Amino acid sequence: MGMNNSLAALDERVSGCRACPRLVDWREEVARTKRAAFAEWTYWGRPVPGFGPPDASLLVIGLAPAAHGGNRTGRMFTGDRSGDVLYEALHEVGLASQPTSVSVDDGLTLYGVRITAPVHCAPPANKPTPEERDTCRPWLVSELKLLRPTLRAVVVLGAFGWQAALPAFAEAGWTVPRPRPAFSHGARITLESQSQSQSQSQSQSQSHSGSPANNPLELFGCFHVSQRNTFTRRLTPEMLRGVLRTAAEAAGLPTRPYAG
Ligand code: SF4
């Protein structure tokens, strides 16, 4: 696989995107004005690319970077409360090398799992517009196509990510049922691979891997790890671990039982 088609190259290109004027303004304004607690930081202030190995078999899809989290540190879910909850759970399930995620050079490694978002720039009030969601979708489609040879399962955090990601799965070569399945916590749906003749022109992975990547994708819904959900215990650590463990097992990843 050439460098231009690699996931690292995609991440590089994502990081330079300026397609959404409102989000470019917001991410850069936040990076200039900062939050007092992070006054010493040089904010990233750019699109936040996906994080995790290029041969991941499990993908976690969130919503968008937080203004003072990913937009500050440059890594998905890194440096905010939502990320604390997510990485602690990933670590407890055996998918992350450590329970904390504070900066790009903190040594965190993910095992077989990659984390991304359907919108790569921090939006005001955590609310991207439908137009921004649609403008950013090609990045997710490209990421899915590059992951396709190894990807077996996806966890989508929240209804926004679910709505944003379903068309991307279809564009990347999986069949999404009609009517589109509704989001719920605990939802589990198998997305069959589109037939090879249909997907050959769409899936770069097939020509690169030399064998057809016709694997189905197991799709899981999970409440988002937002503070609103975790503070109210709409989403508990137990619930999050449960979905992550089930999805990891569906993806063929080794997990470890919760030690308490
Ligand atoms: S949200 Fe996506 S499409 Fe819009 S500027 Fe950021 S990276 Fe580009």
C-alpha cells in the first residue's frame, strides 16, 4: 500500500482540512482564547484525526472533538472528562495500555481498536450542523475503506454519530438495512458486505489486500460518554464496559474480565 493511501497519510490530510468555515473559526478562536486552566498549553486548534492502529478490527465512533479536549491536545477524546470515562473503560476491558489519556505523548497505546469521529473539528456547543456533518463524511468513508481489510465491529457513541455513520458504512461497501436501523443503547446490527461486484469499484482495500474484504460488520449502539450521560448515570461504567467487551469479542479481540 502506497504512502498516499495509508491511514497515516489520511490523518495528515484530515488535519489540514478547512472545509467548514464556521468550525475553522471556532476551533481557532478557542485555541487563541483558551480556558484559564490550560493557559500554558499551545492548543492544537485543527481537525483531530482518528487515533489507533491502522489494522484495527474495532472502531469507536464518537461525535466531534471537545473544544478544550481534542481541540487542545490533538488526539481523540484526550484531555476531557468524556475521554477519561472512555479510556478507563477501554483499559479495564483490555483494549488500552493505560486508563488515562492526557496528551499525545503520554504513551497511551490502543490494542486493535481505533477511535474516530464523524466530525473532526470542535463545534460550538458540541453541535455540528447537518451541513458540517455531511461535509466531513468523506473523511470517515475514506477511513472505513482503509480499515476495511481488518475491521469487524464498530461501536457508535450516541444518536448523532449513528445518523452520521450509517451512510458512511454504505459508501464504504457495507449494506445498511432500509429503513435505517434506529439508534439505541445496546442496539446490535450486522451489516453485510455489499456483493463483490458492487463494491469492487468502491473499496480500495480489495485491490490492495489482494483478496476480497467481504467481511460483515457488527454495529453496536452505545450512549455517548458525555458528562450529561455519565453524571446522571444514564451511562454507567458497567454499561460502557459491557458494550465494549461484547464488541471486542465480536471483533475477535482478546479481552480481560473486569477485576473490580
Ligand atoms: S469538520 Fe471535517 S470537513 Fe469540516 S473543516 Fe473539520 S475536518 Fe474539514
